[in-house]
Amino acid sequence: MSKINSIVDLIEAGIRSENLRQKTIADNFANLETPGYRRVDVEFKELLDACSDSPEKVDFSEVEPETYEPRQTPIGANGNDINMELEVGQMIKNSLRHKAYIRLLSKKYSQIELAINAP
């Protein structure tokens, strides 16, 4: 696999992660008042860290984000641990990361196009 493909695969994996995170944040918001609902988040950075520490070559197109329940926020009277302020903050950070990944991918494709069309 070429270095360019690897970079594009890594950026696309990041986009998949942020898409899934956006869905989990929306689910968390939708269940703000649901008794017993536990907050869900996405584990992706940890997966990338494990891949980069691996001595074997990693195909980033196969790295998939995973959802999990962090169980770190306080539980309310109804057994629900959704904190609206936390979710809003997560949504803002997620949107910024998603925009950054999209810009990186766009830049990478522009570079490829420049290389193809070079005289």
C-alpha cells in the first residue's frame, strides 16, 4: 500500500469515527430524560494509538471505531447519566474534528489532482 493511500485511509477512518460519534451524541441527547439510560461514547483514538504502537503494518481502512459506555459521569435520580453541557461540548469538539478531517481529505485529493495534471 502506498503512503498516500495510507494517509487517505487514516483520514477516512477519522471521518467514520466522527460520523459515529455524532450519532452517539444525538442518541445521548434523545435519551436525556430516559430513566436508566447510560451515556455512550466512541473509542477511536485509543484504537489508533494501539495501531501505531503495533510492530506490524496496519491497514487503516480496516480500523473501525467502537462504541462503549464510559460510566464516568454522575448518575441522576432516574438512573440516567446524561449531562447536557457535556454533550454540547462533545458535539462542538466533534464538529471541529470532522471539519478538520474533511479539509485534510480535500487537501490530499487536491495534491493528488495536481500531481496527475502536472506537465
